[in-house]
Amino acid sequence: MRREPNRLLQQHLAEAGLSRKGLARRLNDLGLTRGLAGMRYDHGSVLRWIGGQRPRDPAPKLLAEIFSLRLGKPVSAEDIGMSRGAVPLDLGQEFPHSWQEGVASVTALWRADVERRKFLLDSTFALGAGSAGIARWLTIPAEERLSADGPRRVGVSDVTAIREVTRSFSELDNRFGGGSIRGPVVKYLDTAVTPLLRDGAYGEATGRALATAAAELTRLAGWMAYDLEQHGIAQRYLIQALGLARGAGDHGLGGEILAGMSHQALYIGQPRHGLDLARAAAMAAERSGVFSLLAEARVLEAHAFALLGDGAACAASLHRAEVAFDRRSPENEPKWIGYFDEAYLAAKSAHCLRDLGDGAAAVRQARRSLRMDGRYVRGKMFNLSLLASALLQQGELEEACTAAASALDVAQGLQSVRTRSYVADMRKRLQPYAAEPRVAEVLARA
């Protein structure tokens, strides 16, 4: 969708005698005086606004204030082409500069999602979206204190409620897929979490707990969108979840979100981007000391190398993943990484080996992956499909059909577009053997 240039902003720049760089500097300075230390706009930001983008709140209001002072007359956000009701088409794709900007961005994203705004439904994965902000987070520590003095008191019970909702919805997602429950998750974020973030009163400890809880649930909503192959929406949610995690100063959760972003990039065929994200996840994991997360980041790194055809680098990353896995102590790690166990590591290793053409090793790892927690129904379907494809590489046609049939049995109860994609992949791999009666039977079911 093409944006209309913001001629009102151009006119005010010319009238005020300001350069793009000068306006950006004044905005950053004004933000700093208002406690918004994270603002780091530059001339390129202003150029994008002239091109039709709208910056996140509270930037439009601050820009109007700058022009008012410069011109000696009242100037509103509407006067510079940044009306409050306008929603930027890149909403959620930019990593927030500050906590206040992040709250404005993520709550606007939830609202647009509830309203099923067309620009959001039609959005696609944007390569590199949020990358500059991610690099900024990894290299520049958060400076601001997380406290607020709004009209609504936020307490421990509010944070506990969000975490309990996240736990319940996560269990349902693993059992049934994201199709039937993503809507209620987004609605809860919009109706229950938005007031806490926007109007809350809390001190430092409660503020960080609230940011962490909101980040976990936002991440889950993004993961559900990924499961539905709504990749543009998923990417925006994961970027904003990462912003919330940064606000909380939670490097471990940030690394887990980066790992999820890497997972998505690899799935849609962007291994180089996935590799960058996996390495960023590893950096965050090392800072946090969560070794299960470090193992996950390394095995994602290995998968990226496998998709790039670099067997030696893949093997080195798999070894590093196993070393990190051996150092983990699950009882001392956050609950959100509880899914990452020996079966999960085996499944990701099997993906690497299969994609490198090592069918025998892939079969061994795929068999190990099936010794998994029964609550992860969707994961079981994926792992059965993986075993079927690895067995086909080895020419074990009968056993591959048995595994494929089992995968189809599990898939029947799932509302997951990724599940359908796995089924389509099995069909494609089985098609060359369609003349075999057992294969024809599985293909008919698929």
C-alpha cells in the first residue's frame, strides 16, 4: 500500500527553517527533558515521516510542541499531518525507542488486531524489520526506570492473573493449535492488559514484573499468528514483545523471543536472517545464564547452517548446543523455557541432519524426539512428520508410511496452518512412490 507524502510536515519544516537533522535533534532533546531517554531519531526518521509514516506516540505531540515554540503560534499534531487517529502502516515493525513509546505501539497493535484492520491482515514478513532496534538493545543497556503514576493501582494480583492466563492459553495452543484461541488471547491483551500499561501506577519491581508478563503473553499471541502462517502479524508481535522484555531488563526472555523470531525466519526460508537472530539469542542467553536457551539458540544456528548447506558449521553448532544442554539445570530455569528438553533438541537436530541429507542420523534423532511430553500434541505431529521424511531418505518406505499415517491421526484435532504445511510436505515427499499401494493409501488420507 502506497503512502501519501506528508506535505503539511514539509511545509512546517520550511516555515520553521529547520533541517531534517535539526528537527530530529530537537525531538530527542525534548524527549530527554521529559524522561524519554531512549529517543534516538535522526534525519532518516524525519525523511520517512515526510514520506507518509507516522511516528509512535508521544513523538507527534512533541513535534507539534517544537513547531509551536519555533513559530510562535499554536501547532497541533493534526496541523503537521499526524492526527491522533491515524495508524501507521508499519505499526509494530519498529523496535521502540523508549518504554512509553513501546506501550503506545504495542497497545495500538493489539487494538488494530482486535479491529481486524486490513493493513494488518494483509501484512507480510518484512526482512530486517526491527533489526536496528535489536542491535541497539544488545549493545546499549536500558537506562530508564520502570515506574508510573497513573490512576489505576497495579499490584501483584494483576501480574499473577496475566501469567495464569498465559499458562492456560499456552497449554491450549500446544494441544489444539492457535486457530481457535488466538482471538481470545488478543482480546484479553486489549481489554485487560492495555489499561494496566497505559493507566497503571506501579513502582520499579511491579513495573518490571508487569512488563515481563505482558511480554510473555504478547510473544504467545505472536507465536499463534506464526502457527497460522500470518507471518507479518507474527513478526510485529514478536518485535513488540522484545520491546517489553527490554523494558523489564529481562535478557533471558528477550533471548527466548529472539529464538522464536529465528525459528520463524528459518521456517519461511530466510536462513541468513534466521542465523543473525539465533546469534543474537545466544548473546542474550549467555548474559542471562539460561543454558537451555543457549542450547536452543545454538541448535537454531545449526539449522540455519544446514539450510545454507554448510555441514561443517552445522556440526560445530550442534556440538555447542549439546555442550550448553549438558550444563542446564531445569529446576533453576524460567518456566517459559520448560518445553526445551531432550526431545526438543533431538527434533531440531533431526531437522538439521535431514536437510543436510544424512538420513540415518536424522532417523536416530527423530526417534529420540518422540520420547516427548504428551502435552505437546502439535509438536508430536511435527516430529512424526519429520521421522517419516527421514525414513524416506533411507528408503524405509513401509515404516515411513506408518509414521506418516500416525502424523495424520494427530493432525485431525489441530487448528494449525503449519500442521497443514507439514502434511503438504509429506505428500510431496511421498508422491514419487504413489504407485505403491501403502503410499497411495496415505496420500489419499492426506
